[in-house]
Amino acid sequence: MPAVNGPDLTARLVDEAARLLLEHGPAGLSLRKLAASVGVSTMPVYTLFGDKQGLLAAMHREGFRRLGAALGAVPRTDDPLADVIALGVAYRRAALASPHLYGLMFGRMAPEFSPAADDRAAADATYQPLVEAVARCQRAGVFTGDEPHRIALHLWAVSHGMVNLELNGQLPDVGAPEEAYLEALGYAGMPFLS
């Protein structure tokens, strides 16, 4: 049996819990069901998470940790506009890699769950690379304006909407999803180009 606090077991439990939540809703997720689904005793599950709220908090944190890692891995280049696009691509890739967690991170899959203030702050920090990339575009004269947060919000809203449509199987048949996504990112940035 894997170590009680091993990172591999924690990741497996978080991913399986997210799958159970997506497929069965909040009532279908319990620590006992999770342990049975993964094939471990309940002891490591209760040791790691304590209760259902602890499990949901761990899922929320892990989703944003993965997203933050994906965005943090985007290299900063001499082309700030290309960097904004690369962040958008990384955002989509992270969502597609953890689709079950994405719904908890940005939706109301578990209405009884509300992240703690420090978890919300950590989640909010994953947005900062986009704000900084937009500010770089403004300083370079690529984007107009002096308020990077508003432009970043617009770009994120388009990216988030496209990812949600794709994850929920609601993206219209307009060609390959990746191409439609990149096209939407391009259109989203057009109003702000200098």
C-alpha cells in the first residue's frame, strides 16, 4: 500500500474525487466512496483530508496549484504579445489535463464548499501572470491603455468561456478546438492593439 501521506496517493485521491464529484454530484462524493474507488483503506483518506470539506479544499488547492505551475512554466520572451498567447495556451492545456478539477475551481459543483481566504488568495495569484503579461504589452506599446487588470479580465473571460464550452462538449463545430481557441484569443485581443 502506498505511503499514507505520499504525493502519488494524494494526487490519485484528488483526481478520483474530482471524477466522482463530476459524475455523481456532491451527494456521490464521500471519503468512504473515494477510498473504495481508489482501492485503499479509509485510514489514509481520513488522515490526509479529515473530512469532506478538507477533501474539497485539497481538490481546490491542487487544481490551482496545477494551473499556477502551468502558467509559471511559460517562458518570458522578448515578444510580450506572444507571451500573452502562450499563457492562454497554457491555461487551456492545464484545464484539459485536469478537467474534473476545473469544474470545482471555477464552478459550483459542490455548493456547500467555500474556499478559505488563503486558498482564495492562492487561486487569485494564478491570475497575476496574465495581468503582468498584459502590462508588458502596454509598456511595449502593443496594447493601449494603462489598466492591465481590465484587459486581463477580458482576455481571461474569453479563454475561460472557450475552455468551458470545450470541456462541456458545447463548442460549436467550427473546426479543431485548438484552432477555434487560438482564433478566439486573437479576436479577444484586437480591441486593445495599438
